[in-house]
Amino acid sequence: MNYEVTNNIATLTMDDGKANAFGPALIAAFNEALDRAEREKVGAVIVRGRDGMFSAGFDLGEFKKGAEAGTAMANAGFELLLRLYSFPLPLVAACTGHGIALGAFVIMTCDMRIGCQGKFKLSLPETAIGMELPPLLMGLAESRIPPNFLTRVALNSENFDPDQAVSAGLLDETVSADELTARSTDAAEKLAQLPQAQFAKNKLAIRAVALQCMRDGLK
């Protein structure tokens, strides 16, 4: 996880050279970066991956270590989603490529979600790979995905390209790869101009039902 601040905008870049899988190390680094952004009182935060890959989700190798390791990683990932969806600072997702499973959920937690056009997939593959969607994930999905797409996205595990993902509620807009950095920076700078205290309070108010569902799912 790389952390960089330019003009009071913090950019968090995930790049493990592979799938940007959310294992214990990446989850811990993500939380540390969020801590730093709050401590430094930046105006907004951009979350991005490497070119061609935002994130393909959890580190499946961790699940192979046994139930205890898999459960610990999953709980840490779910807690990260809850933190992101209630984060007091504006969050902008710069989806640099594929966003799958937990990667797609991280994108959904952000306040502005800008995708890179191209032959990329955004999907929730849990049904297709034989996994259940726990209440925490359903609470987030239902608050972001339009009802007419919820079955296709969350149940049927359809793959969507970035432009299709806008209609499906996974992204807000798409731009070319050359424009992604500038567009996400512009969005972050505009959000950073909003009064932070009111932004944080209104975020919690608007998402109160979903956040309570997510919290209940962690119990």
C-alpha cells in the first residue's frame, strides 16, 4: 500500500504485482493508511489499484490455512468495509481495472466511484464460487445496487464491464485510462471543499440503515 499526499488529497495505491488480494497484511496496511489520513486531516482520499487491476478480493490462500485463519481474515475485511462506508472523509474510488468480490465491495463503499474503461470485469462472484453473502455484505449491496439489478449482481454473479457497471450500481461513471487520474483527482478536490463535519454527519445519516445492518452482521 503506497500513501501519497498532493494538494491535501491522499492517494492510497494497492499494488502487489498480482491481484491486489486482501490478506491480513493488505488489510492492516489499508487501516494504517486510513489512520494516517485522519491524523493528517487531509481533505479527501483516493483509493486505487495498479493499472488493470483494482482488486480481485480476499486472499484465497489464507482460507487454505484453515478455518481460524480464514475467519479472522474475513472478519478483518468486513470491519474494513464498515469503516470505509462510515469514513468521515470523502472517499473516491479510482477503479483501475478488475474489481471482483471484496474488491467490488470496497469500490461500493466509496462516495464517488470512477472506473477505467476497457475489457475489465466487476462482479460479485460469491454464488458462482459456492459462497454465501453474509448480512454485512448484503446490507452494503442493497444500499448501492438498484433493485432491478440486485438479482443479476448479487445472486446470478453476472460479470459487468465498466460501462455496464454504472447501470448496475457498482460505479458512478467511467473515463479512459488516460483520464482516470485527473478525473479522480478533480472529484476528490471538489469533495474536499465541502464542510467536513457536515459531510461526515450527513454520510452517517444517509447510510444509517445500511450501516446498522452491517454492524449487526459483525456481531
